[in-house]
Amino acid sequence: MANPVRLALRTFSRLYGAWVGCFSPTPAFFETNDFPWIATFETHWEEIRDELAPLLAGRGVPRLYDVLPGETTIADDKWKAFVFRIWDKDLEENCRRCPRTAELLQSVPGMTTAMFSIFEGHNHVPPHRGPFRGVLRYHLGLVIPEPRGSARIRVLDEVRAWEPGRSLLFDDTYEHEAWNDSGDPRVVLFLDIKRPLPGPVRWLNDLMMFLLSRLIIWPTTKLDRAGAPLG
């Protein structure tokens, strides 16, 4: 697809995001208690971490920009991703390698993307914005380096540190950036979920997500580099 068409779609997506904000709260960080499934993940976070451990030991996790080439402006060799799902498409081999994690992921309503996000030490992700307000971003802390606070994220003017077994849920269309000032990796379970919206707006949101994924996301996604073939 020609670049002008993609640019037009991205522009429309930004305008659409402003409209969506009329029907949904738009804080930087959301209250996790409003999403019942999050408590399940925090209860079972150590089981997820245990499935992550062999992946970290094997050093076979691809770089984020090898999976999503469009992320080259914010990702370097120190940001890696083990992908379970990208925009509603499951990577079945990766799910089989982490069966308990995959089982828990099935309980998340409206999940579009899921991965282990591995952010190596002495790294900084510069300020940037996500492209689509129809989703919210979730992080579950799995491997968090010491000293506490060395791995942290800023959304708008609010800075929060990741903690083991604790969750962050935020609107990534706001400017945000992240740091890992330690010498060790920070690993979170990273999800995108559909933003809760009233009926007719939710249906339009689903249509927008389908169009954006097929016309923009999928053409620039390298599933052959995500660690497993598409299931």
C-alpha cells in the first residue's frame, strides 16, 4: 500500500482517538481494580515468571524491531520481545512453550497483543506516543532489577516504577518514556487490550482495529522473526 494512504489512515486514527476520548475516561494511568482479570494475573505472576526463566537463560528472544520494524525509532538491541499474540493473531509455538501463561491470557477480555517485553539494563526509551487510542496498555512486573525505582516509566507528568507481581495500566497515546538505569534486565508481561466503550462506539472501535491491523500493522510485522510461525 502506498505511503500516502498509510499516512492518511494514521491521521484519521489520531482524529478518531480524540473522538473516542469523549466516550471513555482518559487518565494517564488507570485504576487496575476496575479490571477484574488483573487480580488473577497478580495472583499467579510467579507461575508466569517461572515460564519466562528458560527463555531468558536461552538468550534466543528476538529484538523488538526485528518483529516490528516500525519500532526502530524507539527500540534498539536492548529491547526484546517474546510474542504470544500480535493484533489477534496467536503464535501457537510460543504459546506451547509457555502453557500456563497462554492459559491465563485466554481469560483476558479484548486482548489484541501479548508478549514478554525484555528491556535490558542501561537503557532509555525516548518520549513517544502510541498510534491508537482504542486500546490500553498493560504491564505486569516479572523481573524487576534493584535498586527499586531504577526501572520506571513516565506517562505525561506521572512517573511510576515497575514492581514484581504488580500491574500498570495506561493510555499509551500520551507521551511516555521509560528507563532502566540498572545493569540487569527488566521484564514485564505486556498486553494491549480493547478500551472499554459503550455499545455502538465499541463496534466502531472493533472495525477501526481490524482496518488498522490489516492495512498498517500486519504489512510491517515480521512473524517469521517472532520466535515461532503463525498458528
